[in-house]
Amino acid sequence: MKFSNLSNTILYTSLILGLLYFTSCKKENNEVNYQAQAQAAENLLFAKHNVIQLTISYFKAITDSSLNTLTGTHIDGGWTVKTNTTSGVSYNFRNINNNDQSVGDDIGRERYGIMRTLCDTLPLTEGSQTSFEFIDFGFSNMPYLTYAQFPILSGAISLELVSVNGNLYEFEQNISNLQFTDSTGNKTITLEGSLVYEWEKEQSTEYFSPDNEHISIKEASLSFRNHTGDDVEMELTASSLYPVISSKCGILKSGEGNLNFTGQSPSAATFNYQNVDTLCNIGARMKMDGMDFRLTIDDWVIK
């Protein structure tokens, strides 16, 4: 009898423990994992900021009148040469030193390879169209490398000056299948879509002023694929606070927008660039499901 009672006790205890384990597992399975969304959002910022920084380098070149008389000059670390073509202007940014090593830009990053731009007329003429070409080009985190840690594998960037009003320029940029990879070749991310820049040129100088140019992203419609296969769409709506670019470092320092993660749950998020300083803010805050997530690209790597 005592043995029977003991057996029943063990049986009931086992059932209770099993039920608790099942309940715990069910709870864990129902918990939302935001890691995929956060990682994809950070890598999107990484790719987008790379494009913006290269565009700022181009803005610096087309306003550098010394290139009209000198054989070349350094812009963001790269030896830049201007060539007048039969129809327009070409700029060649050579980001390699005499020892075939990467060179540092103005914000502590390294660039390696060649970026070449070709404009079909004078660059600041309304309607002008510029294409970007990359030859063994990419970014690095360590100085004096003989390769890029994050090369651009493929893709195209074009830039059209759609309107000019005094010293106010509006450019539309189209990005097609732009692919970055890491040094192992195992992580490849892809960016497509369009950006509209509004650039109010500083009037006190004909050159690009690293402290006083006012540049913002007026519109954005970007599609991004992470190396995990996750897709993200980024939009700026009419109600958005337009992101402002720090002209000194080519990094968005304020502004907001929307993110949509295809096939993920939750799928919608908002983001804003935290203006934590007055110079270069490398990060953003994403709000999803009522929670805040800190996004950072301060190490400039594909996550």
C-alpha cells in the first residue's frame, strides 16, 4: 500500500514536471527574436553610409577649382585627377599609395582601389548625369593594407542633378545591385533603390566647406538583402524628419524614417539617427514592437 502511494506520488510529480517543461518550452517558442531584424538594419546602415560617403567625396571634387590647374589633389585620402572628356568631365579617385597600400580618409577609415566618375557635361549643370565605376575598390578598418576588407563586388551608381535654384542643388541617385562582401567572401550584402540629396552650397567659398555645407536626404526608397537572405525596405515618408548629413564625415547625424522587414514578425519599425554630437554620429535607434534598439556601425564591419 505504501509502495502504491509512493508510485502514485512519483507519477503525479513526473506529470507536473512534464507539464511545467512543456509550458516553459511553449513560452520560449512564442518569444520574439529581434536579432535578425536588428542585424539586417545595421548592415543596411553600413551599406547606405558607404554610398553616401563616396557621394560626398564626389561633391568635394566637383567644387575643388584647384583641379582646373593642378595635376591632382588629395580628396578623402585619394589622389584625385580631373580629366575633361569630349562631352563632360571625369574624376579619378586613386585610393592607393606608392606601396600599393590603402589610404586613410577624413574620418579614420581606409579606402583601397579606384573610384572613377564620369559626368556627361559640367557636373553642376542642371540635368547632368554622372556614373560611378569601381575598380578593385572597397573599405578597410586597418591601415596600410594591400586589399580591401569590404570590397564592392558589383553594381552601379548613377547621380542626376535634377534641379538648380541658386546655390541649392537637388540630386537623384540610383543604386542598382550594389554588393559589398567581407574579407572572407562569406557575407555578401546587396543594396538597391534611390536617394534624393538636397545640397545647399556654402556661399562663402567656392570649395566644399567641411563645416558649413548643408546636405540632407530628401527622399529614400531602398531595398536591402542581408547575407542571411533577410530582406529590408527603407522609406522616408512626407512626414519624416529628413536626415541631415554631416558634411565633414558623410554620416547622417539626424532624421527619421521607416523600415519594413519582409517575412519577419514583427515586420514594421521606425528609426531615427541620434544627434548625440554635432559632428559624426555613427548610429541610429530603431523602435519595434514598442521597444528601442540601438543600431551602431561604429566598427564599420558587416555584422
